[in-house]
Amino acid sequence: MNVLIFGSGGRESAFAWSIAQSSLLSNLFIAPGNPGLSALGTCVNLDWRDRDAVVHFCVREDIHIVVVGPEEPLVYGLGDFFAEHPNLQHIHFIGPKAEAAQLEGSKDFAKAFMMRHQIPTAGYRSFGKDELESAKMYVLSYDGPYVLKADGLAAGKGVVILDDVVEALKELDAMLGAAKFGAASSTVVVEEFMTGPEFSVFVLTDGERYVLLPQATDYKRVGEGQTGPNTGGMGAISPVPFVTPEVLGRVHTEIIQPTLDGLRDEEIPYCGFIFFGLMLTADGPKVIEYNVRMGDPETEAVLPRIDEDLLALMIDAARGEVNTRPVATKPETAITVVLTSPGYPGDYPKGLPITGTDLPTEGSLLFHSGTAERDGQLVTQGGRVLAVTGLGADVHEAKTRAYARVDQIEFEGKQVRRDIGTIYGWPLK
């Protein structure tokens, strides 16, 4: 089969690494990809927004299956385009259409969906840009912390948690009044603050049944000890120590199955991955958010633990032939450490020379996230530059192997958290 992956980050690098091992694969293309993928497939200068170019490429290269890494193409209807175009309808497309993608594209839609289907989540109220004063009065009506979420896509930066009510009011002014996140914050969701350790559960579904992938937890804050501003993710660990069979049973019964039942009952078709961002509260697991794709950097920790042909699993989903079950999983622990540019998640320089990526260490994998090649030199291009995954018999061995590889790689101002693998907020008090 000829496979096309849309995306260019660490998540897509992990997808390419996994798919490249499939006996079903003929040719692998990544659009646009990155310099680290040249050994796995062919990187192509193809923008998903250029619909004519997408049609031409898929027909010319006889693409059989398309895998979408990031959320934006899904929220803006790439799945609908493939389903409706006469030259693309036959192609298996892994990712939901725009209506279902609102589970991630609109936090207000997702919260209302959960309320309709009795899926446990934090209480909330939503406010539009003409309801700024009502939003402020609502915040003033209770004690913090205050959780404010931009309704739309905000590049992973649209969630703010504040302890101080004055700061919360200022943030509402910025989000609703001054359009801090553009159209994404034309509606703001004000949520109840929940406490407990966070974790992520991933499924691949055909809309009726699903395969359960390994769980993970990621590290959003830029600083060690969960300090500093939120980022796209500084690292991840899989499996998660507190995700017991009992917890997973409740996630299936109270969250995953009601979500799929709700989509079916509302006649919203779904084929692809669902990422359940969860918190283990004193009352049990609750949904923080849905994503309609795999996470980054969680994918770099999850996929190396899968002991099945990922491409075959995706074909089953596209054909509606999934059997609900856990995917076969390797026993190793995986720890992923992200190397970021200096200044990230704020402004950061680009074009910094990178060395040491060609020095492999035992039990580790290297995934490119934000790199480029200039005059034969690998350089930084994004805020998150590289992701290193260490695999081991336990947390200690996986962590040792991950950081050994991290320490071989150098670029000016390299930022790394040294506490990936530490579980915060657990055990529950």
C-alpha cells in the first residue's frame, strides 16, 4: 500500500517510523515531513490547503491510505474533501470529518456533547465576546483557581489556570475583549478546577468499536517540578503507574463507550484516533479534553510500545472491521524527552546548528520535531526540536537511556526537563 502522512513534527515522525515497519507498505510519503524522515520515506512539498495539488499528488502516486497527524486539517474539513471528491473517495482516510472534529475544534461543543451523554467532566459555562461582563460576574461568584479556555484552536496555548481573581478578570479582558487568541477566543469556556494526576488514553476507532492503545501522561509545563508556562509538551511516559485495570475499566464504561455511543446516536461518523485527556480525581476519571488525533509527544512514547502492525490496524478501522480490544503491547517502559529551542514557549531563534544526532545509544529512538537542513547542516527550525524516547525494563532504565541520548545532542541554548518520568499529583491525597 502507498501511504501519505500529513504533518512535520515528532508525532508524524513516530507514525512514519511505525508504518515503515509494516509488511503491507509499498511507498511512504510525508507532507511536508522533516530531515529526519528521509531514511523512512519520501518527504514531499505538499500543503493540505492546496486542494488541487493534493488531488494531483494522490492520483499520480496511487495513494491508498492517508493519515493526518495534526488537528488543523481535520477541523477545517480535509476529511470531508476526501470523502466528497470523486478521485479521492476510494482512499482510506484516517481522521474524522469536520463535524466530528469539533470535539477538539470547539471546547464549547465538546463540553455540551459530554453533558448530553453524561460523560464525567468539569462543570462549566461558556461566554461569547459580547458577554464579557457576564463572564466576569461568573468568575467573581466563586473562589479560584480559575480555568479559562479559548473555545477554538490556539496552538496548544489557549488554556489558562489562575489562582488570583484579579488576574482571571484581566485574562478574560485579554481573551474576550482583546481577542488574545483571535477567533479562537471569541468564545471562552470557564471551567470548574479539578485536582488529580493527568493521563491520556488513546483509541483507534471505526465509529462503532475500538482498539485501546497504550496509555501515557505528558508534561506540559516548561520547567521542572511542573513550573513555568504551558508548552506543547516537554516529555511523556508510558505506561502510567496509576492507570490500573480498575481505572481503565471505568474509562471504558464511563467515557470511551458513551463517547462512541453519543457519536452514533447523533449520527456523526468517526474513523480515526481519539485522544482522551483525563484526570484521575477523587471521584474517578474525568475528561479534561478530547483531541481528534494522537498527541505530541505522547505518540513518541506510545507507538514504540505497540506490538502489532499499525498500518493493518488503521486499514481495519477504515474498513469498519475493528474488534474492541487492547492492542498487543510490549512490556517495556517508554520515556520521551523533548529538546526545545532557547526561549520556548515564547520567542525563539531558528537556524541553530545541531550536532550529535548520529550517535545512537542502546534502547533509544530519535524523532525529529522542528528541524531543517541548510547547506548540509541540521539546524533548529521549531520550538520543539527533537524528541528522544528511551525504552527499558522499568522507569529507571528507560530514563537512563533517554537522557544518555539527550546528552549526546547539542545546540546552543538547548532546553530539557530532567524530571520526565516523575509522576506528579499521585497518589491522591
